[in-house]
Amino acid sequence: MPRRIVVIGGGAAGMSAASAARRADSTAEVTVWEQGPFPSYGVCGLPYYLGGVISDPESLIAYPAAEFRERRRIDLRLDSVITSVDLEAHLVVDSDGAEWGYDALVYAAGAQPIVPSIPGVDDPRVMTVRRLEDAIELRARLGTARRGVIVGAGYVGLEMAEALHACGLDVTVMDRLSRVMTTVDPDVAAIIQTETERHCTLLLDAELRALHSHDSHIDVEYDGGTIPTDVVVLAVGVSPSTGLVSDLAALPNGALIVDEQMRTSAEDVYAAGDCIAVHHRVLGEPAFVPLGPAANKTGRVAGTVAGGGEATFAGVVGTAVVKVFDLTVAHTGVTLEEARARGWRAEATQVTAKSRAKYYPGAEPIIVRLVHKPDGRVIGAQLVGRDGVAQRINVVAAALQVGMTVDDIAELDLAYAPPYSPVYDPLIQAAQAAVLARGRG
Amino acid sequence: MPRRIVVIGGGAAGMSAASAARRADSTAEVTVWEQGPFPSYGVCGLPYYLGGVISDPESLIAYPAAEFRERRRIDLRLDSVITSVDLEAHLVVDSDGAEWGYDALVYAAGAQPIVPSIPGVDDPRVMTVRRLEDAIELRARLGTARRGVIVGAGYVGLEMAEALHACGLDVTVMDRLSRVMTTVDPDVAAIIQTETERHCTLLLDAELRALHSHDSHIDVEYDGGTIPTDVVVLAVGVSPSTGLVSDLAALPNGALIVDEQMRTSAEDVYAAGDCIAVHHRVLGEPAFVPLGPAANKTGRVAGTVAGGGEATFAGVVGTAVVKVFDLTVAHTGVTLEEARARGWRAEATQVTAKSRAKYYPGAEPIIVRLVHKPDGRVIGAQLVGRDGVAQRINVVAAALQVGMTVDDIAELDLAYAPPYSPVYDPLIQAAQAAVLARGRG
């Protein structure tokens, strides 16, 4: 009798898991339950569809349903909801009350946007953008809107600000904190803030109180006043969608704890994607870092192991990159703030270098900030600039993977040609400065 | 009495050495002898001045002479030639016959273009481009030239081809080998060849025989025919300028052997830059790889140690990048050809991936070729494409530094956002393919 592998969630993690399970076990029955109408699309691409960079929303879909159903022989059920999971009995129950037994369950239900508990959030002009359906609806609204308010100045909020600005809206971004993007240190956040303010109104230390609906507009009430707007986008974070499996071991926010083979605390239950905590190699503990690459990788591992194969996930070091208008912001590891909040002794060295040879057209300043321990070990980096930032962070990501010191980075043999780099790459310059600072320190 | 530190050569290595010596010993007499009229300019920028990307040749000069003379208190002697070195007596002799004693000598005379021994190379319209003076002279000639022949299809030849093409010349590139760029494997060279042929005539397996001067033009005679041209650029490689110190231990081509502190085989004599062999960490032996970053770094180390300080150079892994028309070509480590020529068991895995999310504008194919040993250890990589190539090679450069395997690279936590990368970075895709190939192999 073929093994029954059930996957809850048809996003990147779920479809990776289902595909990997099929590769690992060619005879298993692999079933995916996805509550929405689309399988496996690029959530990270939604801001670019909204902003008009991409015209066809379906281009965000990695593979059509037929690819999964026919080529990979996966029973992909769209618009199909699982309402409960019985971990003891090894079965799931669908919205019609039917029971489906499993030999292995991969839980990949993702994460959902946090909606603040304030009056007025149920107005249809108040939106979150996590699903392709949301984006299609919001895109339609943007045709007539003149003004938009984004709540939340994290990376998603800033991507949404760029998208709405690209649609011609007057955009206000508000955040209850005194800064944007807490994934970078304040010095770097200040640069992002300046860039945001070139295009939007930025309200910091602004606590959202209520949303007041009118026929013609919405009034956004915060502790410093009221802003009229046509559309509100909530971007205050996401929480893992783990309500169906609340008995499983999890972080306080609900993110499921898994081992390196994506096993949860229940027998035959695996989890992957934005609903899990991943092993953070720099922190040395599980962390909730819901990003696309880990969703794909953990999905693949969960599906492989659920299908009887061998695979492990080594964890993350916390690498991410985001486009904020004309800036690229990239970071990996921990910030100085985070390190010190954990009681670690750490320092940061920050330099401004050129992205290319100073005489070559297109050379732009790059700010490189390295966070390191007293013994020189690098524990994080932040890069920001208009040119050559996105891939440079990956060198530090590789360095974090193996515990390199600032001396090690200063010794790297990085590529040089005038169109691409100064003769001392910005990363080398930062590392050299850190080596010198340690020598003096 | 202050120590006398003499530096021969005022290029990147020599001026780095002089500056580092000054930092290490604030009272030393630091003297630099440079035979040309300009200190420390970016040789790698010459093609971009020639091609008109950069209009002012002086912008290639890293620092004006006054910076070295006044701020750094270096006795910088331009247009000044040392004609002999007496290693026993610790002195150098200038072109006027005057003797200058040294306590420490840093030899940084660089490398000179190889000029083939064929008839006709002394025509002033036949040039090499290694010095800023050469480039200024050639640039003047390009004003009236309609046709150009480049001899040599290595990276310098291809850069020169792009430069002459940018000036509106009909360009022919010829090479005696059957391919361009031997620093990459044939599969990758074929892509570069196609790009070159979009803009130039490429003659391979073409052995230069003679140059015949006429008032109106030059006839370039090779084993397959004759090409009339207005200007000829020789780009068949460089050789270390080590004639003054031929008693020092060296590779067969004359490149000086140094230790990790840049000491040569003679007492109190250090060497740096394009005249030395650097430690190649992948090959595990000294290699002649005359590139800018190592010139700067070895100059700094030589000067620091000559000045009584402590510094070491860890070597290179063979990283380089070059722009060939609209392509970027980057490589690090060794090619499969080189590995096998050394009798190493090695394989290559090559994938074509997208530089960005497939739906994001500007996504271009990137070819990633990983060269690895049977145990999975990566020993080289080649990347080629129109977008996102130059910095990606640096991740592999870091991987080579620590001996990562293809599995390690597949596990790297690389940055993802649609404008910059697919969710599985091209490097990860290549590493995953290599892991799978090993599993099957």
C-alpha cells in the first residue's frame, strides 16, 4: 500500500515538500491542501506587481497547477481547507468534515499578517498584503486612490511604500518605533529613513489608535493626529499560522520547533516554511525568520525526509536584502543592538567606500558596517547603497557560516575590475578598518 | 640615524609599500624611484580611458604626488631610473651613476608587456598598453584610426577590443590559440567568444608572422593571410620586470619568490606587486598572477615589514573579473583543465540560472560552473552573464579560502529579494546540482 503523505499549505514550502516527497518516494500518495486559489507563488514579488513593475500577477506563480498534478503526480487541492489535525490518530479533517489519514504530515501553513486590535480595521480599504488575492484586490483599488497610509516601517512596509508611490499615491509611512527597520542598527536605519523621506511622509513614534471610515476616505487616527487616506496597508509583521497544531512544541509566538530534519515534536509530523523557527547559526538557537530561501529549503528537507529520504537543513545566519526606493539594504547575522541586548561584548566598524573604481561611471557610496566580537569574530554585517550591495552581503554570509574573523575577511581574494569594485573591495576596506580598530582597542 | 628605505617602482605596489613603511617607521627616510612621470595610477582603468568611458587620464591617479611628498613625507622621484642593484653592498645606482645605500629595499618594478620577436614591431603605430603614457599616446592615435588589430585574446586583449570598438574602430582580435581566455574552461570561453564576435572579427588559431609598415597603414601578416590596419595593440601577456635583481630566487619566468612577509632570497630585500609570484592557496604553490588587489596588499605588507612592523600576506585564490562588452566574466580557483593538467581528479558542474527572480525586469541568464574534487571540495568557479556576476564570484572566493565543499555552498544562507536574485541563488543552484551529480556519480 502506498504511503500517504499529506501536506498542509501549498506555498513555496508546501510545494517544495510535496515535490521532494515525490522524488523520494515515487509511489506515495502525495496530497496538498491549499486554502487559496494559487499554488506556490512568489510572495516576495507582490510589491512589484502592486507597483506595476510586473504587469501579470500570474507571472509570480512558480509553476502552474498542471505541473504539480501531471508531471509530479501530486494531488494538489486548491481552495481546500483543513479544519483540524488529530496528531494521535494521524489524520486531518477537511471543511466538509471528511477525515484523511496520513503516514507522514508536512505542516507548511505559512504565516499570516498581524492585524492590530483597533477600531475600524475591518474596512475593506484596510488591507494586508500576504496573498496574491490580496494584491490583486489592492491593485484594483490603487487605480482610483490618491493617498495611502502604510502602517509599519519594517522591510515589508517600505516595499509597500515604494509600490504605492510608484502608483502615484501620496504615501505616508507610520511606525510606533522611533526608527525604520530594526533589522539594522540605528546609524544604518537613518540612511534608509532619509531615502524614504525623499519619496514619502514618514511618521515615527506614531502609535496607531483607530481607523475611521467615511464614504470618501478613511481617517487614520494616531497619537499625534489624524491623516485622511484612501487606502491603508497594514505591515506590522506576521505570525506563524500554527493554530491547527497548537500542541506541538513552539516558540512563544507559535513558530514550530523542528530538528535539522524538520521533525516536529509529534511523531510523523514535519514542518517547513514560514510557520517554523529555523536554527540561527549566529544566535545558536531557533529563531523566527520567515524568508523565502529557508521556506524553499526547509520544504525540500521536510518532504525528502517525509518521503523516506535523507536531508538536513543547516540553518540560517539571518541574511536578507531589500530594495527601498533607490537604495539596496542588506544584512546578515546580528546587529550591534541585538548582540548587546544579549549581553555579548561586541563592536561595530563602519566605513563608506565606493561601489566601483572611483573614476568609473556609476560608482556610488556603499556603507559597510561589520559587527564583531572582541576576538575579531564577525557576527553580523549591514550594507546599504545604490550599487553593488545585494551580492556583497553574501560574502559575509559565507564568512558567518564558518566563523571568520575580521582578519580573515581582510585577507579574502575578492574580484577586482574598475566597472565592479575599487581595488580594495568595500568589504576589505571595512575589515581592514576593523583590524586597525582592534589593534588600537 | 634614520633607516633608509628605498622603493624601486612607484606603481600601486611601490606606493603602497612606501606609505606602509612611513606608517611603520615615522622617522625613516623613504625614497621611491619611479621611471615614469606618474605615481600610483590604476593600470586596470587604462582600457576605460582609451574607450572614452573616462575622459581625464589623470583621474586614474590614485593620489597626487603632493599627497605622497607632503602628507606622507615620501621622497618620490618621478622620471628617475635605477640602473643597478648591489645586493651585497646594500645599494642602488641611478642613471647618473650615483649610489644610494639602503637598510631595506622594496623591489616593486612591476611587469612589462611581452613584445613578440617578429619584424615590424617597432612601428610607432604598434603599441602595448601598460603605462598611462602609452594610453595617452594610443588615445591620440585613435582619433584618426578606422581599423585596429589586437594581438592576444586574453582578458587584456578583450578589454582593449572593447575600448577600440567604443572609439568606432573596426576591430580584429587574433590569437594563436583556438580559444579566448584560458583562465576559464572551453565551455565558458565559447560564450565569451560569441559576445566578442558580436562586435569584432575574431581570428583564432592565427599565428602572427610579421607587421609590414606602409605610410597609410600596417599590414598584419599571420599564418592565414594579411589584414590591413591603422593601429596594432599587442596584448600577449606580461613578464615580471626583474632584470635588475636576477640573482634573487624566482620562478622560471623571473617572478620573484617571496615569503608571506614579502622577503626575497636576499637580506633586507622585499618585493611586491606584479614582479612577484604570490602564494596560490588552491594550487598550494607560488604562481604568477599579476593583479591589482594583490599588488596593493603585497606592497602594504612589504612596506610594513621593511619599516619594522608586522604583517603577512595570506596569498590569493586566483579571483578575477573582467568586462567583455556586455558580459561580465569572473573566475576564481582553478579551471577543470588546469586541475586535470595537474593530474587532479576533478569534475565540473555547470548550470544556467537567472540573475534575478524570473519575473523581475533585468533578469538575465548567469552561467555558473563549479569545479570540485571527488570529495566535494570546491577548487574553482567560473561565472559569466550580463547581470549580477561580479560580486557573486566573491562568495566562491571566500569558500575557497576555507576549503568549502559543494554541500557547504548549497547550505549558504544567501540574500534573496526579487530585484537581486532568484529564491535559490544561482550559486546555490549550481551547488545543489553538484551535490546531486556526486550522489549519482
